[in-house]
Amino acid sequence: MVIDIPFTSFTPDLPALNNPGLVKAHNCSPGLGSAQGAVTLFPLKSASLYSNTSMVSRPLGSAIGQNATGNAKVYGACASKLYKLAPSDRQWTDISRVGGYSTTNTESWESVEFGSLQIFTNYNDEPQFIDMDVDLQFANLTSLVKGRYVNTHKGFVILGNTYDAIDGAVPYRVRWSGLELPSDWTFSAATMADFQDIHGYGAVQGIVTDDSCYVILQRGIVQMSFTGGSLIFQFDDRVVGKGCSVSESIITVEGRHYFVSDDGFYKLEQGQLTPIGIGKIDAWFLDNFDSSQAHLMTVAADPRKTLIYWQFVSKSATTGIPDLMLIYNYVTGEWTTADATTHFIFNSVSLPWTIDQLDEFLSIDDVPASFDDPIWAGGTNMLWGMSATGAVYSFGGPTMELSVETPEFQLSRNIPNETNADIAIVNAVRPLFEGDGTARIQIGTRKLQNEDMTWSSLTECHSETGFAYVRKRSRYQRLRISISDEWKKAYSTQIDAQVAGKR
């Protein structure tokens, strides 16, 4: 008898036996399936070299913007320098202030756009700005305050987790510039430049905005609302006892804010906090994430798909090298994982190409994407990556090999069984997918739940029937499926099984 088993949610946190989802869904992105509860898995492309450029040390930040005439700007940062990506040759061009910078090992650069200004901050140095209409060199925005986090709201530039010469380090402070005066930080009732200390929730971990502004701390979330007058901003508790544990995880997409807390992933929307990984991937992530290297996490949203990518260093990785990505579809609520193929991911914007510039690629095989890819048109939002030395990558390389592991079944309960036998024989397995791919399967078997799973050798599916022939007898069964080459979507598997005779 052939049983159809659609792919469903990736839920590694649940027991493998009778898990309603998949134990593994790797090197793919999650999308809607054709039936309720079903999931379609879509391919991911590996990184391909866009520009063989470099920084003097590993990348620590990025930003995008445009000038008054609409020309796209891409900026990057490392420990000692700030750069722009030159449109003429796709090389990082040093536009640091005189003397450079001294970002420490666990810090990073945060950035925000304010009118024609691009503003960067790294906590160790004075906040930096550049006028994108001039675009020549960064300079100090102010010498009165430094901050780890930066955002804008209602015409103010806001710094969080600050340092100044009078009070020193105040991790629970937010401080803002004068109204429409991003370089004026002198306290003044006239300009409304001021500060606020937020007590009881630990250090500020980030500042996010939608139609309001929220300060995310280690153990709470506070809304700051512009009121004008003597108060300037009103501060109201929105979440008490739950905050962000990894500041590098914070991202805002379509007015919603996502981040990692002590117990997993959350979404903040209109001041309300919702868990998005509980019972699915939270435990898996916390078991695999190397929190000692949290500063190497990067997060970006796919501008052409409803996906967020968190890239991080796992506990099994080589020290200092991010090796895994956790992918979230913020419309369907589904998750998958993937191998990291760069060291740093970021949202960027494409710079225009001319046909003459293609000469830098030695052969057609070295071109980073197909010629209908948006990467060739200027001003298109893109998902990019960087190597540890600052080389820039797009994600138009070879399709990554899909790896799926199903839940554990007791197939004798899923097929006609007049004898009430609890042993089944699996004769063959056929993955259902589209595209020019090559599928292989393994079957795992065991008789008791307290025994180790025994896996068969990898068996390729027949080119005409699509089945991989295995013939395995056991009480419990689990499948591993891999699909290589140019597959397009995968959504189900079929199992040819029968009840074993009862003695």
C-alpha cells in the first residue's frame, strides 16, 4: 500500500515519534502547502561573488540609502574604518574620518538614515555622519554622547545605552537630539534635546520604531511617545519581565519587530509581545546557538520573499565562523534552517552595471547571477553577504542540497492491519518534488523507542518510477530525504509499506 505523507512544519522541539512536523528541514525556505497544515519547501541559492573587494578587518555593520537624485548608496563598516561601495568598480572605498575608529571585538556598528544623512554609531567612538548628497567623508555627529544603538522618531535622533563625559556609561539611558537638529545634543527646552533613564529592566538592547517608538531592554520593553511640552517624551511600560537577550537579533519588518529573548523568538507588534518559536524551534535554537559568540549574529529580511534570516555561530562551528541560518516565514509562521555560505548577511541595494563592467568576470561561469536577476539593475533591494575580509556576495549561486528528516512513524497503525501486527515492512520510498533534481533517501528503523536508530545506506531514487527501493522491517520508521541539483519545490513523500506477518 502506498501512503502519501505531506511535508509539514519544521518542529524539532517535539518528540520525533508522531511529531506533527518535520524533524529536519535544511537548506530550504518554508512556504504554503496545498493542504491545511502542509508546507512546501523552496530552494535556496548559495552565495556567489559579486565583488572581490576587501576591508581591513571583518565587517561589523552596513547601511543603505540614496541621495537627492535617487542614486543608491551602500555603506559598510569594520573595526577601524567606514566605507562606501563605489559604483564604478564595486570596491569598498575608505571614507572614514581622519584617524579612523577603535571598535572593540564584541561591538558592532549600528546605523540609521535621517534625511540626506547616514548616521553610524559603535559606542567606542563619537557617532558618525555623512551627507549622502556630498558623500565624501564621515565626521563626528556630536562629541557630547556616544551610544550603542541608534534610531530616529518624530524628527529626533535617539541613542540608547549611552556614554558621556559627565555620567560615564549608562546602559539603561536613552538620549535624543534636538528636534530636526541631529547634530545638536545640548540639553535645551527650546530644541527639546534631553535624556531619560529607564530603571528596572537592565540595559538597552535596541530601539525600534513603527508609528511609535519602543526601547527594548534586557528584561522589559518601554514605549516612548512624543508629547511635546516639558515632558517631550512619555515613557510607558509595555512588557515587564521579558526582553531581548541578543541585541544582534533585532530586526523590523513591515512595522513588526522580531528578536531573541532568553527562552526563544518573539514578535513585538503595537506594543504586544507574541512568541513565534515555542513548541517549534526555540529549544533547538538554544541548544545549538553559541551564545558566547552572539556578537557574530547577523539578521536580514529577504526583500522579494516574506522571509527573515538569522545567521549565527553554532556550538559545533569553527570558532568565529557563522555556520547556520534560521529562516522564518513571517506570513505563514513556518521555520527552516540552512548552511551559512557567507560570514555576514545584510540588506542592501543593487548598484547599476554597464555591459563593459562584466569584463571583470573571467568567464560566464563566474557571473554571480542570471542576467534577468535584479542585481544588474540599480536601486533594487537585495539580500547580500560578506566574507570575513569584506568581499561582497549575492545569493545567486548553485542551488543548495535539500535535507529533510521526517517524523518517526509506526506505519503498522497507518495501513490496513487485520492481524493487529505492530511491525511493518517498507518496500520503497518516493519523494515528491518538482524541477531537475536528484533524490536520495535513507530509512531509519528501530524496534523500541529506547534503542538507537539504525540508518540504511543512501539510496538513489529510480529515474523512471521515482522510488528508492529499500525493503526494511521494523516497528518504528523515519526517513531522510536529500534532493540535489536544480530542484524547484518539494512537498511530500510516498511510502510503499505493508504490515508484517504476526507470529
